[in-house]
Amino acid sequence: MKPETSLVSSSKEPPGLLAINLRYFALRVVLFGAVLTAVLLLGVNGWLAFFAALVVSGIMSFPLALRQRRAAQRAFEIRRGQR
């Protein structure tokens, strides 16, 4: 007996806009959490730690999340071009 193969697509489709945006968001959240942890371990507390982590992780995400940001832009342009 042969297993059903029609349910599985043989061609690899590019990830959708939502999947790309979720990866980008997840990367930025993980980066923020790591920076916040480092700032808290350095002894900065309260709102100052939160805002310091926000600024530092925002600056760090420009080069570190460049590939995900470009993929999201390409997916958006492709989707926009199809309409």
C-alpha cells in the first residue's frame, strides 16, 4: 500500500509574510530579553534598565536582524505586486 503523497507539496514555497514577520519579531524579542538580562546583571534597576535595554537592543537589531527585515520587505513587495 502506497502512502498518500498528494497532501505534501513537492515544491518548496517561500515562507509567507506572517511567518517572516514572526521570525523578525521573535529575533527582536530574544535580543531585547538578552540585553535586559545583561543590564539587570550589571546592577541597573527599574525603568532605567528597561529603557537602556530598549535602546541598546534597538541599535543592535539593525545589523543583526538585517536579513529578516529584507526578507519581510521582499515578501511584502511580492504580495503587493500580485494584487
